[in-house]
Amino acid sequence: MILFALAGVFFQAIPIAMFLLVGTYATKLGKEYYHFSVCGLGKVLKPEHRYKELNAFTSLYCGMLCGSDRDCKSFDYDETKGRCYLGSKKVGRNDCEHLIDDTDGGVQHYAEGPQCIDGKEPQSDKTCRCPTAYGGPGCHTRMEDCSDWTDYFEDPVVMWIWPNNTERPFRVFCTKLSNVRTVLMNREVGDVDFQRDWQQYRDGFGNPTGDHWLGLHYMHLLTDNKRYKLRFSMKLGNESDRDAIYMTHNHAIITNESSHYTLYTGASKNVGGPVVDCIFPDLVGIPFSTRDVDNDGDDTIDCSNEFGGGWWFNGTAGCAACNPTGRMPFPSLGVRNGDVDELHWNNTVDNLASVTILMYLLPY
């Protein structure tokens, strides 16, 4: 027999293909058993949950016996007596009633792991993380939008959020400059076609870290859960060094699908340039239209197909003064061709083409 020392304790050497001792756990062909301390130190299985007692030279060998027995869910190992007790209970952080205090001394309980603390849960990559869309101390905070993640990221990142009015979490793109933004739409690269049907605009499309549309369903859930400002930021023409121009609308609401995701906003203001609002008032109270669902209110025109994308088009007011979901032309001189299906904001910016448009929510 070959013995080796680790942390002052001698263990029997076992072929590496079968076992590996790492820290406080033993693993057998993918099964890992951790010294379980979530319920407190010195806890072992209740006698009624031990169904087999065996000799074992080490906790590692006890782990092998448990791993090869399909009924074994966890085990106790008595280092003093060299005894291995196979258990019928898989003990987790919510199963402490299956354990009692070790009155003999020297017995340790091992459970399949890893064993996580502070509200975190074991992951397939053997790390511990908060449940999806939860964070903060003890993982008790349910993250309802990107602003709740303020202290947990710096660079733009895709995060899980879970508004209170939803049954399940979903992913959004979060950015942080002077404020934290929950992004609804990004037009920057030009590699995503925005001429889509109703279902795609409802459910979302594109790459969350690049050009994308979050989805009208999720926009509704967000604006129905909290009060938000709706903001558009854009860069124009070929002025790459020019600061972005912002257009902000107070208290934005996007209704549900049964009312065709109608848009409501309050007053607006712009920062950084001579941008005229193309939302308020013409598009307020207007339902959403796509290439296959025409809600623009004018039977003589099909705004979505003419403008080349889905939007809150008002056929009685010339469809819209802007076209954030239109085709990205990338003109060499930064000037629009004048085609109505081009991506643009309006004609009050010296006819410069919009080279980026970001649409996002800001909390009040």
C-alpha cells in the first residue's frame, strides 16, 4: 500500500482514473462529494437514513463505495474507526432536518456538491451562483431591470432580470455611462434585418450584445412594472467624435398585445443637438405595425412596408418623421439619400444619416 500526506492526514493512494481528492471533497468519475457544513459543523445523518455500514480506509474510499451504489445519496465517514455509512438522503441547504449532531466525534458528513452558501446554488461548472435574476447579499434581491445590477457590472453586459409582474426571468442588454440603461433596441452594426413580422417584433430578434430588438412583449412587461423614461441616443453622419444626441420621453408605457402594444409617453426634451421629437405627439397613443400587421390607421397606405421596418406608425400623420428600424445605408459622406426606408431620426439635423440609434429605459 502506498500512502501520501495531504493537510497532515494520510490517505491511501487510489488510481487517478477512479478518484481524485481536491480540497474537502472526493470525486468518482464525475461525482463529487463535499464535506457538508451548510447546516453547521459536526452534523451527521440520522440513524434511520443510514442503510449500510462498511469498512473504509479513507473518506475517499467511502466516496467510491457511495458512488458505485445507486441507492447512495450521501455518506458519513468515521475517520477514527474507519467506518463508512451510506445514506439514503441527498442533503441540501433545505434538508437540515435529516441531520443530527455527531455525538461520537470524528464523523463527517459528505454530500454531492458543491455545497454553496449565502443563498447561492451549485452550477454545472462546479461554481456557486445566485439563482437566475437574483443578486445582492444572500441572493435575496430580485433584479427587475438593469439599474438593480448597478453595483455588479462596469462594461456592457447581458444580464438576467425578473420584473415582479412576470412568471419567468428574461435577458436584457445593460450599459452603464452616467446612468444604467435597460436597452430595448440597438442599431449600430447593420448586420440585422429589421423588416420582420409581428411575431418576431413581439418576441425579439438579433444579437443581445449587438444589433437587436428586445421584443414588444418584454417592453410591455418592463413599462407595466415600473415608471420609466424612454430615451433615444444617436450619432449622426460621419462625425465620429461628436457626442451623442439624446431625446428623452417621460413616463413611457407600452401596452399589451391585445391593444397592439400601443405607445404612450409624456413630455420630451433633447440634449446635445437640434433634434426635433418625432414621437410626441404624433405617435402617442398609436399601436405598433409590422409588415404583416397594419395598424397605422390609414387604409390607403402601408407604413411598415414603405418604411422597411416595424414601428408605431401613424398613417394619418405621414407615418412618422423618423425611422429607427429602417435600412442602415452607411453613406460615405454621412448624408442621407432621402429614401424613406433609410434609418433616420428626422430632417432637422442637416439631413445627416443616423449611424447609431440606441433605445433604452431609465428609471425615475
